Amino acid sequence: MNIPSKYIEEAVEQLSSLPGIGKRTALRLVLNLLNRSNEEVDRFASSFTTMKENVKKCSTCGNVSDLPVCTICSNPKRNHEQICIVEDIRDVLAIEATESYSGVYHVLGGIISPMDGIGPGDLNILPLIEKLQTQTVKEIIFALSATMEGDTTNYYLYKKIAPFEIEVTTLSRGVSIGSELQYADELTLSRSLIHRQPFKVV
């Protein structure tokens, strides 16, 4: 793509580095921004800088938060004896949208995937074990994607959790095998939560 401006070219390069955005889409977005007022562009740019400077990870569960502890973990109305383990923040948003879950979460920040060089040490697992050692937890819900990597992570976590003699359940297979949790529709995800089953090691 021959762009007659090095500044536009750099902007296109940066936008196209985002997932799902190709060079043509990036160029269309950049040209749109170019036609906006300076005030609009400043507000657009500063929103990302402000986000990067102020958004934190919850010290309790790993969710995104503006404060050291997220609004879910700090809510006394949530069931803190029930922890739903998810891959990332998008899964928290998907489950919250169902309005079918009143417990708290633990965000792993990924799943075990040797092909991608991701092992247990790269995930947010140790804080979960520490939580089980210091808090009263009655149920752990595995809500990871129904993929081989998700099942591998479930199995690894189950071995870590087993000594605590806590009830471990998993989403019912209303979420189809091979699919990622964040793409499940709200009704399917809600039913999968409600009809969750005991986790079994095959």
C-alpha cells in the first residue's frame, strides 16, 4: 500500500497492529480521524493514555478495575464462597451479561497451551491456591473454553484444588465443544451455568 504521507503510514501501521484490523480498515479509520477536529482527536487519543495509566488488575481476582479491588470482589452481596474460574476478562463480561451468576471470579489470564509456549507458570494460578488456603470456599466452577487447551487447564487446576476437598463443577456442554466461552450466546451460557455438572477426571 503506497501511502503519500509518512505520518498517515505510521498511524495505519499502529492501528493495523490491533487484532482483527487489516491495513485497509486501518487506513479508513485513520482518514476518518484526519477529518475530525483537533479536539475530537485529542479526546480520542487521551482516552487510551488515561485508560493505560489508570486501569488496574484486581488484586483479588485479576479482573480489570479502576480501584485496587474490583466492584465484583468488593460487593458484599456476592457469594464469596463460590469462585468461577475464567480465561480472561471477556469471559467475566459474558457471564455477567447472563445475570445468572452471583458468585465471584478468578481470572487466569490465559490457558495452558504448549503450542503457544504458555505453561502453568504463565497463568494467575498461585493467587487462587493462596485464596483457597486463607478463605472459605465451597465451590469452584470451571468456566474455561471447551477446547483441548481448556480441558488441559481444567485437569491441571483440578489436581491443584483436589487436596482442599472443595466441590468442583464445570459448565454443562450447552457450550459446544471447540468453542470459546466469550462467543456463546447469553441464553446458552446461562443454562450452562445453571445446569453445571460435577467435574470428572477421565
